Amino acid sequence: MGILYIIGTPIGNMEDITLRQLRMMQEVDFICAEDTRVTLKLLNRYEIKKELVSFHEHSSKADLQRIIDRLLSGENAGIVTDAGMPCISDPGEVLVRACYENKITVRVVPSATAFASAVALSGMNCRRFTFEGFLPVQKKERSERLDLLRSETAVMVFYEAPHKLRNTLADFADIFGTDRRISICRELTKIHEEVLHMTVREAVEYYRTVEPKGEFVIVVDGAGEKFSEKLTIEQAIEQVRILIDSGEKPTDACKAVAKETGFRKSELYSALQI
């Protein structure tokens, strides 16, 4: 019976590779790659000639079974992703699970990861952090996920594509509030690497005029201790009414209380009308 090796690769700069990674890519019988074209560039850079087998999120059960059969027959395989560690927000986790189900040994050959690099660059208190990866695409599921995180006190790390960045920042403003600190890391280890430290409000304003380009890792500061003992919706509405009685417009009152309590402004406004 063969072994599956989870082989990390550079997250951008091809010089960020280890001797062990290079050796294992040479020694395995074949390499399962998310995008064979991307992996081929890396192999060519280091003059490694190896059979590449495509394995990605759209691969069929038959594709998976062919790989498992080869491992069961005694061949060794590597699994790589386009950048960084496979099997983290990545289809490689399906192959790893299948190996365990078939009693196939899995070993790891680690590398740098984008989220760990972004956390280190953030300058935030990262004794605790939660890796959230990519947010759901569907609006309802996306809102539900962020709602669960509104009172999270640990630093949160998200991956995001450039065409979705503006909407994601708008969602952060709506749910986390506009004063939350964030660190936006773009194209880590590549030529156009950029790290921005700002508030959610500043980020929304910045990307109104700047076109998002490249791949992003967003590090969001956790909620303050005031969120750890969360108010009920009734208590939050009472605060809204106090502000209204003092002369605030309902929308402004809801916005102010949302910022302080973690409830969404729209949620407070709807409850106020009942």
C-alpha cells in the first residue's frame, strides 16, 4: 500500500520552497494538483519531471477512486494546491478523508500558509485567532456566518477574491461596525505585495476609488470585551429608544447602538417598528 504526502508549495514567491518539498515531489510516483498548469510551472522551475493528475473541486467520484486505487496498489502520491498548504479551504481534504477511510497512510510535508503570514503581519493581539477562509457565496448563508462571528473576541482571518472584496467590506461594516480594525494583505510574497492597516470604514472608502487586484487575506480584530456579555435585543432596543427620546433620528440611533452592541442596524430598526 502506498502513502499520500500532503506537500506544501510556495504561496507566491517560488524561492519559498524547502529541500524536503523538492525531494518528495521527485520521489512520489505521481502528483495530484488543483491546477496542473500552475504546478507544472513550479516543477519546470526546479527541473522536476513527474506525472500530474488533475484533482480539484469539480473532480468526480470516479477521479477520486482512480487515485485511491493507485495508492492501494502500492504507488506513492503527493497532493499539492496552487499555493501554500493543501487541504485548507481546498479540495485536497476530500482525498485525505478517502485515504483514511481506506486505511492509507497520510503524511505531511509542510510549507508557509497565507493566513499565518497575514496574522503575523497584522500587528494585532493574535494569541487566539479563528481561520474562516472564504465566506459563503449565497447572501443568506453569508449573513448567517457573519452574524455568528459578530461577538467573536478572537482575531478572525478571511480569504477573499478581488471581485468580491468591496461587498465583503460592506458586510463587515454592517455587521462588525465601521470602527473595527482590519489588516488587508494582498499578493503576499509576490512582487506587488501590499499590507494595509486601517478601520473597516477607511477600507470601504479606500476601495471605492482603488480597484481591488490580486488575492486577499483579511485579518479582522476581534470584538471588544463589551461584546462578551451580549445584550438581549430587548435591552438594545431600550438603548435605541433612549437615544430617540434625546433627539436622535431612529436610523442614527439604531446605527449607534448597533456599533456598541453587535446587533445589526437593520435588525434593530425592524424590531423598533414592531
